[in-house]
Amino acid sequence: MSSKPSAIDLFCGAGGLSEGLRWAGYDVRWAIDQDKSAVETYCENHGDRAIQADIRETDPAVDGPSIEPGKLDLVAGGPPCPSFSNIGQSKLGSLEDRSVEEDERNVLYLDFLRYVDYFQPRAFVMENVPGMLADTVSVESDTVQESLPVESEDKTERYPVGEEVPVPEVILEEMENLGYSADWVKIDAADFGVPQHRERLFFIGRLTGEELPNLERWRTHREPTDRERTQRMQVRSELTERGENSQTTLEVDSCVLPSFERDREHKRPYLTVADAIMDLPPISPDGEMPPTKATEYTLPPVSPYQEWVRGTPAGEEWNEQDLNNHEARWHNHQDLSIYKLLGHGVGWNIGQVSTSLQPYRNDVFQDKYKKQNPSEPASTILAHIQKDGHMFIHPTEARSLSPREAARIQSFRDTYWFPESRTNAYRLIGNAVPPRLSEAVGVAIRDVILSDRHTCV
């Protein structure tokens, strides 16, 4: 029997949440997702612990892991972001007696709670987008009794008919009705050692006791001071003058792997795009010089983050390690010309570009061009990167980011493999929970909620 806290991962995707929990000392015993490529990626990196299935069609007692109710430490997961605007019309439903046909409203967080209800874990964590905070449920007269928590003593008094109820408030009451103390918190991945600004919402609950983790206490990074910004620009300029292919190792900054003990007291400046990717070999869309795909490193790591993210095995030299998923997508001449015009951190909405240069009708598809700033954390990596990459342009090369560069910005290590299909890799990376962020959340839950049973590692 493992001495580590046990966990399962619902809506596991490519495994970012599980990876971070593993770093935090958890034994993630089982996972589920309906996406074939996601499950293939998960199993490649975590072993055959994930099953491919539509969670709405599963029974946790039959299809779930062989863990007795009450014996599981953590249920984790990130239900796909539903459209909450229609919940008032189609009802939130109850946790019981729901068929797949009735679930077309796609309120998948209820399936997350079905598993919580069955396994009765000591804690749970549910990740979602912060946009949920702006969503409300309109309480209709004919849906009050069915759409609100079944154990609410006076639903009509708590939620008067016609009132717009915040969705997080409804979700929290669903969680509390299962016997859990719960709350939500919005955090930015950049505050936890991820080289990217990515705001996410986390619902955390515990079965016994009242104290919930204050994730602010686990922050390891912060905005740099003006002096630190200037130093970064000077170092970046020196690196450029020496040439991108220089064999000289430079410390871009002192941002090493976060310690959730040490760095909570002395927070470090945010990790940047340069910290994350600028050691990777050049690649080009046309495939001449440099090539379209690189499978070997040409530089040693030039920042502590790069040294960590490569994960070079002990006793192996940096240039003996294989490089995966570093391949440029094709771009037409028009896009390449626009990419070259943009300065670092500069973005143009499609509609601001001359009509003759617009790739889409801006009244049909809103998009923008954005060149990433090497001296700042990246903008949020989205699954949309699989479409065209206009929002994720490389700082110094006229192309969009490669899957490996996007994965690094999401804090996946280079040893983490993604499908050979570049489009699928982009999508899975963009949808993933950054492992470093999930590690921080996992450590907080472990230390505050689970520490009385398990020794912290």
C-alpha cells in the first residue's frame, strides 16, 4: 500500500493536473477522459491508468477505480467549460437519475460531483475558467425545485423566482450539500512559477474540518521591480549580441524551480518567455535553413528554468538528449510579413490590419496577432493555438510557437511526450492545467487537509 496520498483525475486531458499532483507527492491511481488523443498522451506519460469513456455514461461504482468509498484522499479534475447561460432554462438537475439525453446541457461539473458523492474523498479540487464568475442562473418559477440543491431548506427564500444567481454560488451549495466545506479562489499561474499569465478558478473542498488552503500563501513569484526589468533587458541584449547559437551559458535570472517553503517568504520575479524557450534551436516554416523540425539541442540551457525543464538524466550530457515536438507549422508569406512587423509584446486585432492582409472576415471571426515579449510571462496559451498561432508569435523568429515551446510555457518538461499530430498536440497543450500550478494546489491541499494522515514529501 502506497504511503502517498491517493487521487483520481476526472476529465484528465493530456495529464497536466496529474503531473503536478505527482510532483506534489500524490499517487494518481486512475483517470478518465473521452478524448482518444488525450488518453493516449496520458498513458504514454503516466502508464495505463487512464480510460477513454464519456463520464456521463459511467457509474463510479462499476466503471471507476477499485477504491472503497471513504478510502480515497483526493478527487481532482477540470470539467470542460460549459455555457452556463442556458442553465436557467434547462435546469441544473440533481445528482441522481440523470440520463445522457437529459445531459445535453453539458453541465459536466455534476458528473464530477457524482464521483465525489460516491467515493467520499477527504478532499476535492475542481478547476475551471474564471469567466464562470460572471455567469448567473435565472431562477424560473417552474424550475426552482429541480434546479437548486435538493437539501436546501427554503429554496424560494434563498433564491427568489426571477433572481439572477451567480453560478459559483449554486455550485458551492451543491458541494456543501454533499457534506463538504468548500470555497473557490481565482489565481494566476505566473504567481506559482509558470512562465505564463493564466488565470484559473479552483473550487476546493474538504470532508471534515473547516480550514481550507489559502493559496495566496503558496505563491512563489511576483511582478519584477523596475531594476529587475532593466537587468533582464541587459542580459537579453548581451545574449543577442553573442548570438543565439553562442555556447556560453548565461543566467537569464535566478528563477529556479519554486520551493513552496522558501519562496513563499522571498518571492522571485516572474518567469519569462526567454527563460522558458530561448535555448531551443531555431526552426522555420519553409524548412530550408533552419529546418522545419529539430530533434537535437544545439545549446546548453541558458537559464535555471531551462535546465529544470529539460530534465537531463543524471550522467547524460545535454547534447545527448532527444528533443521532441519542436516543429514549425507552415505560414503563408502574408502572415510571415506581418509577424516581422510586430514588436515584442505588440498585438494587432485582425480588423486593424489592412483589408487586403486580413486572413479572416473580422465580422465573423475575431482574432489578433500577438508577438510574445521575451522579457515577460507569455500570454495565456489557449487551445485556439491549433488553428493558426497568430496570437502566439515567437519573439525573434517569424513563426508561431512550436508545440514544445507551448508545452514549456505551460510548464511541461521536455520529457513529456505529445502526439505526433501537431494539431492534436497544440489542442491538448492549450487545454491542459499547467503542472506547476497543479503542483502548488496539490501541496496546499496536502499540507492543510491531508497532513494528519500522510507525511509530507
